Amino acid sequence: LRLAAGNHHAMRVKIAVKHRVEAVRHAQKAFAEPGLPQADLRPRAVNIRSDGQKAYRHNTDNIEIVSKTDKDGIDIKIKPYTKHEDVHIPVVLTKSGFHDMVYNDFFVGEGSEVTIVAGCGIHNCGDCDSQHDGIHTFYVEKNAKVTYIEKHYGEGEGTGKRILNPQTIVYLAEGAQITMLTSQIAGVDDTKRYTKVVAEGANSEVMITEKLLTHADQHAVSEM
């Protein structure tokens, strides 16, 4: 499937990208404070990447995030039978002209049920293009279930482009499932998306919902 998004009018979405790092830090601090409702205590692992550098990281007893040693990126290791835990790995770019490429591998243990939230926000106020290329590879073991949520956003008054080129590659073992909910909200000038799913085991299942918003002369291509 090759999809080229056309021009659409949409409500302007205002997101303060530069404040997202502090917002997540504040949320993580709140999780550790006593007296919160039980609904706010859902375990979650977090890795925040800001302009190519690790800004914050938090692991849980069942989910470990470690930096790669051979290239730029992280390994997310989820223990077998981990239930109802989240992983958040946002990326923020604020430097005009910055080009970022990262390789993130997810190892989802047998029988796990987890939600993974990823995405990138680019704030470009300069005259040079800013670009983030994220290559995500999922290894989903037997009977594991993954909900993957990805959101991309761009803003800034500069003439430099905001470019996002994500690649998502999934390997599903027997009975494994992944639900992918991906969105390009607004402000991305160019994107080339690539998605590949390999069903290596019987009764594996994938469901993909992709939404791409473009405006004026913005361009988007999705290949699955």
C-alpha cells in the first residue's frame, strides 16, 4: 500500500513542545508520591530524548531501557508476563538544522500485555531543516499483546523544514498481537513512513490505524 496524503484543512493544534520534557518529569515525580489514587499508579518506563541526548530515564521492575553500545538508540526489554504496564519514549528537537537518527529495539516477553507510546515533536525557528529518523523494531514473543501509539508534531516560525521519517518493523511469534495507532498531528513539512510486519508464528495478528495530516505544500508518503 502506498499512500500519498493530500491537502486538508484542520483545526490548528497548539502543543508546547519545549515544555513536554518537564511535564513528563513532573508526572514521573508524582507517581512516587504517596496519597495518589490507585488509577495514577500504573507502572511505566520512560526515556526522553532531547536534541540527540538522553534527558531522562526511568525503569520499572519489569521493563528495562538500556542504551545501545554499537549505535545511537535504546533497547527496551520487557519481561515475560508483564501485565498492564506502559513505556513512554518521546523525542524532542529544538535546534534548527539538527538531524537525528535513532535505532530503538523492543523485546516483548512471552505473555506480556503492554502499551508503548512513542513520537517526536520538532520546534524549528531557524532557516535550516530539522529532521528525525526513528527506526523501531519489535520482537513480540508468543501470546504477547502490544498496543503501540505514535504521534508526530511540528511547529516553529522558521523557514527550515520539519522532517520526520519513521520506520517500524514488527516480528510476531505464535499468537502474538500488535495494535498500531499512528498519527501525524500537524506541522510536519515532509514525511516518508515505512511499516513492515512479519507474521512468524501461527495465529499472530496486526491491526494498523494511520492518520496523516498535511496542510498547504506539506508532503507525506506511507509505504506498508
